[in-house]
Amino acid sequence: MRKLWQTKWFGIQFNDFIDVDSVNIADEKFYEKFYEKFKSFDDLPKNWVSNKLNVAKDLLEFSKDYDEVLSIGCGNGIIEDYISNNSDKFILAIEPSNNSRWIENRKNIKFISGLFPKSIKNEKKYQFGYCSSIDYVFNDEQYSDFLKIVFDYKFDEFYLTEIFVDDGSIKGYIKMFFKNILSILGIYDKGQFWGYLRTIDEHSSFLKGAGFKKIEHGQHDHGSYWIKITR
């Protein structure tokens, strides 16, 4: 596992709107303030949108045998927006921050602000679920706990999508080491603590530890990974 820091996103400098924290991970308040700068999906960077729609198209194919899907950590809802516009599926979308205002009034999307599974304890059981690009926010203990919760929910199929992986290269770890040294010396600003990168083998190890035995993985067209898990 390797830690990540960032100073900007979508070309927006973080220290323009928040006190940057190199120790604690960006929380829901950070993302709420960040997305205040955008009015709709049309305002987001084209390349980022293209990658998200690539994930959405894959999820539409993955879920072709299901009429209802559960999205954990839907973010601003762009993936759910695409699925809604291109299918008759009903989507239950969960997100702890208040960034999903652009999908709140869709007829076939029910948005719930909260955490899985506590926030949906009164909802029906879903057989197909996914989360997209949320693995990086968890430290090892949190990731293990999350995957055990997913296992206990007993989905027929569940996908971890848009996973950016650590290639495990020595070069990457050496680079991180020297950045840490320069940061301690006050020469280099690491920026906002952003999360964690793991290798595919590390992801598989956590999944097996949670109880999953059937694990498959592949790549989206833009290079990030997906992992399919079944019981």
C-alpha cells in the first residue's frame, strides 16, 4: 500500500478554498466545498467525464441481468446519471456527502445520504451492487471492515470499479520516500492527504480475508481496474 497526496484536482488548487491537511484524508466537507464550484456535469473536465462514462457503460453491461442496482459511494452521481439515461434500471444510490444534488430528482434513482449499510436498513435487499473509485479512501483496517460488510450483505454480484492500482515498482516507493524527506525538511509541500494505492494482489488478499472466494478482475478502456466478486 502506498499513500497519495494532491495539491489540486480539475485544475483547482485546494488551498484556494480549504486548509490543506497532509495528515488527515479529505472528508465529505472537503468534497462538498469542492463541488460548490460546479453547477452541472457539463462543467466537469471532459477527460474525467469520458473516463466515468466508460465505467458506467461497463457497469451497464455487468448488470444486464438485473433490473435494480445498488451504488455505494456514488459521489456526484455521474455514473448513476448515465445508467438512468440509458436503461430502465432502478438505482439506489448512497453517498455520505451532499454532492449528489444533480441526481436527486431522477424518477428511477433513489438517493440516500449516509453510509452503507446503516442508511439502507429499511430498504429492500439488492442482488447486484457496485462501488466506484472509493477503495482509495480506506486505510487497511477500514478496507477490511468494508469488504466484510459487503460480504455479509450477500450480493449475488458485486463490483469494485475504477480502481487505480499501485504497480509495486521500487521507483514509486523511492520517489515517495524522498518526497517525505523533503516534506519533513520543509522543502516540498505534499498537499492534501488523498488516500491509498494498492496492488491487485493486495486487493485480492483483502477480498479473500473478507470471505470471498470467486474473484475476477479486468480493466476499463481508460486503464483503471474493475474487480468482480461473487460468493
